Amino acid sequence: MGPTRAQFIQYAPAALAVVPLVAGPWSALAAAAAGAGAWAVNASAPVLRSLIACGGMATGCGIAAHEVLAAGGNPLIALGLAVPAGAAALAHHRNITGHTPALTPALTTTGASTEAGLTSQAQVITAWWKEFISGPTQTEDRKLIQPGAVLTHLTLDIGDDHLSFTGVITLPQGQQVRVKATDIASVYGIPASQVEMGDPKHYAPNALPVTVHLKKAAAQPQIAAGTPKTPEELWAAYVGVPEGAMPGTTLTVTRYDGPLDWEGIATRDRKAIGTVNLQDLAGNLDLETIQIALAPGDKPSQMGIRVMREHALMHGTMLSSVVDELSMDSRGYVRAGTYVDGRAALLPLAQPGSGARHLYLVGGSRSGKSGLLEQILLSAHRSRIAVILASPQAGTIAGASLSAHLGDGLDEAMGALRLAYAMMLDREARYRSPAFPFTDPLVLVVIDEAHMLLSASSPYHAEAKAIVEQLTRRSLKRGIGVVLATQTPLAEDLGNSTVIRSQLLIGGGAVFLRCAKGQGSLVGANAVEGAEGIDLSMIPSQWPGQYAKVADRDMSGLATEATAAPEDGTFGLGYLLTPGSQAVQFRSLHLDVAPASLAGGEPPVGIEDCDAWRERDAITQTPMVDKRGKNLIGSLADLLAAAEGAPSSQEAPHHNPSTPYATAGPARPGGTTGAPEGQELIKPRILELLQEQSIPMTAETIARKLETPAKRIKPRLSELKKQNKVTNENGLWRAA
């Protein structure tokens, strides 16, 4: 059996050195000199193949020397023509000294290049292409595959165990490439699987890239027993299969230091990987979830994978070592901790050109939630952000002294929420056209153990839920952000409000720390975009191997002055989700010093002098909903009136005889009167008021201005709305 075309292309250059043998004795001497020179330097196969230049020189010089002798010329001239062949071999050795023989440099040529500028391999590849595919001529007994489909931008990749070329099939404008992979494979005598062609949907019709592997590296030997052992084999067998955690993906290992210490990149060909269920991935690889970290890349078709024997975050990052990074940067971010790959983990507290940002924080007991809140309080203080702190569980936040207003305890925490809502109403009344940066300080409303206020079992459930929903919806552009911390991601902890969770995630980031068993699953109704499939209860409380230390006992007594080291537990370990990204494993900073001690002794950042702040003592004691838990006060004027002890809009006010539309009604205790039920004259008064004021008002405000009970205003508003005479948006009424 003769050589294949791929073998011919690979070894033809070396064969050129033999051609001078038939051209004359002097040419034979030149060829011998070239071969001896290559043998003397112990040239490898790639070097011999790259002797094309020597072979070409030997051929040309040998033929010229023979012609000189045949014509009766001077033998010295013939000798002079033969000598350069041997010199070429020695020059070749000098030029490739230090060059890795496994891969010769790729050489690119364009369609405008002449064949004189090509290597011999490129000339042979091009010749076969023209002979069978593009032309320019075709014979009667052989039809070209597609005349004019020339191969341009030719690039060679040559090594000890592989030989391939890449190019672009090019046709004149208006024509379409019809050359198929099977056509190219038949021309070069290789399997069709060794031909890779670009997707025509992504390229111009007359230009299609192609890669042809004339010789592929030998496949790695398969494990005889059939049991996958390497990361790539495990991945292909369990992860990349259709029923695996990342179907259709392949793994490229970038670092390997053992079966429990490696890194790699998972790739899915031209398709996004999407969200990954970490539980499923750990099950596929027979590992614990804490041993795996995912790192989404810039391309949606790639995902970084890290498997660890000892977790990279086990030793933590000390708070005292990154004090300068705690202040807000120009983008509004502060240092929250460290990602599993060693990069700084950042949280947004503000957004340039817009306003504040929200933060959703989830973590059970001893998860590090309180420590992270203390970190945030310190960052706010150093960034000159005022803090209103609501802590239903009294005495749990050590850095509470950094807040401008502290609600410590259940009743006081509800008061802090009322004050935060009043501040938003106050700024809405003053900021008709909000602009950033504000002249007033940014405000952070920190709500710890929010479930104690929001859950259905809380005595403040309805009022707290109504206030937090409005804060998360409307406060950002007024420079007020909400940091809400709960023990689980369950909907019950947020009062079963989908509004609160969605607004928190839309308006900022989220931190997910360890939760109690059965309460930390981010799937189904609790799913969070970017963190799907994560079960927070699977974050262990101890690092692998730490349980053995418990058996090493010291019976000298309780060490009352000892502090916990980062290796003593996984507190602060979890996932950080920032806007537009996927949750990435990180660990918050280890509080080796008390955060409040790094405040520099400065007083807390104050809130601007305004009506809401001046009346804060009364506001914190004023319920903002009626006895049914509805009808949240919607304006600053109503709130201040309620705080001052003025008649509530839910009660029947005193009658004003000067009101032009007042009508006699049944007498009430205290000398008050009211319009009878169904009185039609009240609807024109409502319309007139809304048209004159030209601003949206709540039903309570309308009732107070018309000196009519709110329970009589609301049915009339509903009737007017059905008649398309008024509109209602978030409880605010205006004339249509």
C-alpha cells in the first residue's frame, strides 16, 4: 500500500533532498551534504520535514551544477553551486537552535500570495485543493467539486503527532459555498470527522472557515477496567451526559494536583450552560458541596470549576487587613469578603447617577449574619451614610452605636421602620425632581431578624409588611436603601410578600449564608434567579476534618478570653449574588477586631434636619395603618397630623358649616354631622378637589380635606374610577 495523501504532504519536503541523485553526481554530493548535516546534528522528524528549504536549494544547485558539467564548463563552478546545499543544512541547524521540535511555527498566507511564498506543505495542500475542488481547470474525466472556491488565509499547524491546516473557502460576491466536509475528506483521504467547518448561519455566504486535521494526535488509551478515574473521564461519564448536572459540556483541566485538588473550565459548544444545580454536580463527582466552587466566566458557554481538598477560604481574610477597602468606591461598592478564587468580594451600597441600593441577607444562627451586618454598619459609617437600625432582638448588633437611630427591641424596631417610612415621605415631598448626588446624606435602613416583624405571627405583621413593601419600591431614588436580614429564604419570613423579595433583588445584591436543615433550599417557590439549585442548609458548620480536633481536650478550664479563629467554623461562608451575575461562593471578613473600634471615635453620621426627623419621637409611636392593618398613611402631612394627635382621617371630623357642599345629616355625638350614605353630592366635591390640587392624594387625605369620614370617600372613589373619572396608582388617587 502506498503512502496516504496526508503522509505525502507531511514527508514530501524531505523527499526533495533525494531528487538531486538523478540530476548528476554533483547534485548527489549536495544531497549527501544536506543529509549528513542533518544526521550530524541529530535532527528530529519535524526538523527533517522543515529541511524543505535545504532540499529545494540542493535540488536547484545540483541541477545547475550538472548542466555546467554537461556543457563542458569549469568543474570549479559546478562545485561552487553544490556547496550551498551543505551550507543550508548547517544554517538550518543554527536557526532552529533552542526551538521546540514538537511544533514548527505556523505560517499564514493569503489568497493574494504567490506559491513561491508558501512552504512545501502549503504548496502540496494548495495543489490538491486546486486539483479536485476549485480548479482553475477541470478535465473531462474529473469534475471539480466547486469551481472558484479557492482556499485563502492558509495556516499550518505542524507537530510531532499532528498536522492540520486552517483556511477560508472564498468565492466571489453573490456566490455561496457548497463545499462539504465529506468532499474535503475525500480529497485528502481522511475521515470526515477530521474536517471542521464553520456554521454558515454565522458567516457570509461566500466565505466559510474550515479546519482540516490531516494527522491527529493519538487518542489517550482507555482505562481497561472501564472505570473513569481522571477528572475529564469522570466529567464525560457523569456530568456531561444528558442526565448529568451540566449536560453537553466537556471539561478542560487547567491545574491538577490530585483528584481532590484541581481546576478546570467546562465548555458547551455554542450554547449557554445556564444555571447549575450544585447539589447535582457534587453528586455526579461524588464530593461534598463545600468542596466545589463555580466561577461563571465572561462567555455564557463556559463555567470555571474548582475542586478543593482544603477549602480556599478556610483561613479567612482579616477585617483589620483590609480597612482601607471598607469605604465606598466610585462605583458605590464596599468590601464584603473574599471570593473562593481569592478576588475581593464587593457589595453595592449606592449607584452613581441613581441613588441607594438594597441588600437581601439570609443566614441562620451562627452563620456569620450578625458579623456581616456589623461590617456593613462600619462601611456605611466610613462612607458617610446615615443608618436607621431596626433590631427586634435587642442587644444582638455590637456595632449599633454607629447608627443615627436605633430601634432595639420589637416595639422600638417597629418605630424605626415608621421613621424610615416618614423619611421617605419627607424626601418625596421635598425632592420633586430627585438628582444624584443628594445634598442630604444617603440613608441605610438596616432591618435585622426581619421575620420577627414581617411574619404572620408578629403583632406588627400588617403594618411592617405595608411599610417595607413601600420602602423597597420607592426609596432608592430618594437616597434610602434597605438592608433586610432574615434567617431563611422562605416566603413566610417576608410575610409571604413576593413584592419585598423581588424588589430587594432588583434593587441590589444578596448574600446567602448557612441555614437550618430543610429551610435553605433556593428551589421551587424560593428560587432566586442566579442562585437556583443552591441548598444553604448543605453548608456545613465545620470544615472537613475539624471534628477530630474536638477529641483533643484541654482540661485546664474554660478559656474565657479566647476568640474564635476562622478555622474553627464556617461562619461567614456562603454565596454572594450581585446584579447581573450568578451566585459565587465567598466568605465575609473575619472580625479579628471589633468593627466599631475602627470608626475612629467619630459620632454616627446624622440625618438632615427635616420635619420627619424633628418629629421622630412622635412618629415612632404612631401606627400608620388602621385597626384592620390597612390604609397605610400615604402623605407626610397626614403622618404629621396623626403624630401630633390631630383627628384621624378614619374618624368622623368636625363639620365645617362653611363648606359649600355640606348637607344636613343625622346628628352625631360631639356635634358632628356627616353626609348620608350614597350622597351623590360628595362625588363632585372629590372631583373638584383632585382637579384643583393637581397632585395625587390618598383616600385619607381626600377625606381630611373634605372633612368627611374616609369610609364614605372610598366607595365614591370606586364609583368614579368605574366611570373613568379618576385613576388609582399604588393607593394614590388623581383626576383622570
